Amino acid sequence: MKTFLALCVAVAALIGAPVAQSQTTSFDITGEVTPTPCNITVPDVDLGTFTTASFTGNTTTPWVQVIVYGTQCDPRSLLVRLNFSGPSDAADASLFLGTVGAGIQVTGPDQQQPILPSGSQVVAYPIGDASFTSTLFARFKQSAPGVTASTVRTPITLQIAYN
């Protein structure tokens, strides 16, 4: 009987005790790990010196190499995408700004794929051994009659993406 009485007292004590509540919640931890960017260098390019008289209609000057060097790339990056943009020629928007009547034509390595000043296309290159070298080409191309003499210095912006 003593055991039964002790049990009843214990149950009564539990019934009268405040009830503890519990709750479960969750949260997110976010972050981003990105590839280490390559060290990109593009030496300035001199297209040469030409007289205005040498532009006689649909004149183009000889191609000059534009070398893009990428070094110390993240070894996990397999491909680099280069997007070029800059001011365009007033008479021909497919050419970068040169002088009045002669813009600057830039192409990919095959001298067939034009690189437009609008930045509308991307040139992709594989990365091997944490580096890459890309050879592009540039030249003056007559865009209108009456080429004006001037010293040309056209900035071209290079945007780079990796994957």
C-alpha cells in the first residue's frame, strides 16, 4: 500500500508541474568559392604608320598580332571566356574606333571571326597547365572615304569569365 501511495503522489506532482515546450528551427549557412583569376596581360599593339593617301577605297592594312597571355590560372579552371568591348567606328559599328574614315578591325585566331566593339560575342580558350596564350589579329580597315590623319589610341576592355 505504501508503494501505491508513493506512486500516486509522484503522478500528482507530475500533473501539477509546468510543461516545458520545445521548438525546432533551421538556418542556412551560405558562401561562395570562386576560381582564382588568371593574371592576364595584353601588351599594347602598334598597327604601324600609314599615309592618308594609302587609303584608296576599301583599304586594309596588314594584320598585326595581339597576344593575350593568361598565367597562374586556377588549375581547376578548364576554360576562359574573353569578351572584348570598346568605342566603335562612326561609319562601321563592326570596327573599333580608329580615325575618321578608318576603324580598327579585330579578329579571333583564325582571322575570320570578327570581334565586335559591342561586346556581343565571347571568344573561349581552353586553359592548360594553369595558363593560356591567345593570338588575335588587328588592322586598320577603311570605313569611309576621306581618311583623316591622326594618332590613334583606342582602349579595348577585356572582360574575363572562368569555368
